[in-house]
Amino acid sequence: MGKIFRALVTAVFVAGILAAAYFYMAVTGKNQYAHILEIKSGVPLIRSLQQLPGARSLPFRLYLKYFRDGGRKIKAGYYSIQGEKSVIEIIDLLEHGMDRIFKLTIPEGYTLEQIVNHLEKEGRIRREKFFEALMKKRESFPYETPEGNFEGYFYPETYFIPENAGEDIVVDTILHEFTRRFPPENWPDKKEFYKKLIMASILEREAMLDSEKPLMSSVFYNRLKKGMKLASDATVNFVFHYEKKRILYKDLEVDSPYNTYRNEGLPPAPICNPDALSIEAAWSPADTDYLFFVAKGDGGHFFSKTYKEHLQFQNQNKKNQNTANKNKK
């Protein structure tokens, strides 16, 4: 009996040693990470941590519960988990707020001014310092920036930026994304690229449907070839900071180089920050003879070759809408 007891004690002791060794290796051993982790407020911590590989393992959960007070010191927010890290290092990072980041989403068609307003409102930047940082980039940035105008280069994307980043880092992060997507060596004619970027910005603001961007592109290029004015409402609305829900006839008289009802050719600079589909459409317009388009009221547009067709559709569409409104009553 004594031998059996000693054997059991020995077995338990050895198992305990092995379990402790396994636990130690599990929490100190390093794995490669390349993750953006979001700790959500009001959501159980373990659920947020499940985004990380290995966070569901027993050693991870035991270490968090019994050695780190259940993670009570971890605050909500975004964290960048990069490189080789152990469980202990990850929890240290989360508790001390190291590598904490903030999320910036730039919607398609936003202007630089709208982006700056948002960042300033969130307390992420100081406006004056931000534009100073932009001016520092003029010489090193590989694309055209006439008079320091960076409109068009703030690519619509979700960015994760260090929590305490200065204006220089915010600017570098966003502009780096543009040059990553559009490597300057692939676009040797920078003046031509800038013209296409201006066109892309107009398409971004005019088109509701991505499928119509190449068609709209063909309309604008066809008008340019014939010496016609672009007559884009979007360029006029840019003058009014896109605060107008509808452009009226009186608005078309505004004195601005961006008013393409009064001025020939492209406006002097982009009118927003376009996405890749708009830029692609600016470079590869559809092959059409269209010279006009008008909104149908359902998000799409009617395209026509002649002004007569253009007017006929407008009149008929207006009658159809009036009939539909009467039927609703």
C-alpha cells in the first residue's frame, strides 16, 4: 500500500511539474503577431481577446484570470499587436496602453477640409500644425501638389494610427497609403496623373453607382474633346463645401475657377478624395458618344448623345414622378 501511495504521489508531483512547465512555456513562449485588436467597451474582455490567436487556450485564460486580475486594468480601445510577443508581453502591452492606436475612417468623396475638421473635433490634431506637416511633405511627395494643395491624395480607407501620434505621423500614414496604392514609378507622367486625379474626384462626387463611373467619365471626356464645358454640379457644390443638397440656377453663377459651368476644362485641383474605382474610370472611360446625363431619381442616371434626348427624358421623367406622387395620395 505504501509503495502504491508513494507512486501516486510521485505521479501527481511529476504531472504537476509538467503542467507547470507547460503553463510557463505557454505564457512566456513567443508567437508572431500582426493584428489590430479592438477591446470593446461593455463587451466581455475574453470575447474581445478572442480576435487574437491562442487567446482561447487554457493557459491564456488562467494567466489572465489568476495572475492579471481578470484583465481589469485593460482599457477599451484599439491596439496594434505586431511582431513576436508572449502572452505576458501582450497583457503588459494592453494594461499599460502601449501601442494603443485610434481608428480613422475616410469615406469616399470626403474633402481634405472635412477630414481635418473630423480629426480636429476628435482632438487628434491641431489644424495649424497639421497643415504645417503637409507643407513639409511638398518636396518629398512624388506627385503634383500645386500651391501645397494635397486634395485628392487622402485615400478613402480605414487607418490605424498611434494614439499619441503627432501631426507629422498622421500625415505620413495617410500619404503613404496613397503612394502604396499608386507607386510613383508606375505613373511617370505626373502632370497627366494629376489631371486624371481631378477627373476621378469629379466622378466620385457625381456617381451614385460605381457601375456608372466609366460612363460618366466618357461623357466628360467627350465634352472636353468638343470644347464643351463640363457643367458638373459637383464642382459647383465644392465651392459651397458640399453644404447644398441641391444646386440651383443662381448657384451656377458663382465666380470660382471650380465652376465648370462658367469655365472651360478641368477645375484647377481635385474636388474630393476619390477611391480606386473612380481613378480607374478616369483612366479608362467607357467607349461612348454620350454628351449628357441626368439623374433618374433612383440613384442611377440617364445618358444621352443629344441635348434633345436629354430634355425629352427630363420632361418625361418629371411627368412620371408627378403621376407617381398623385397615385400615392
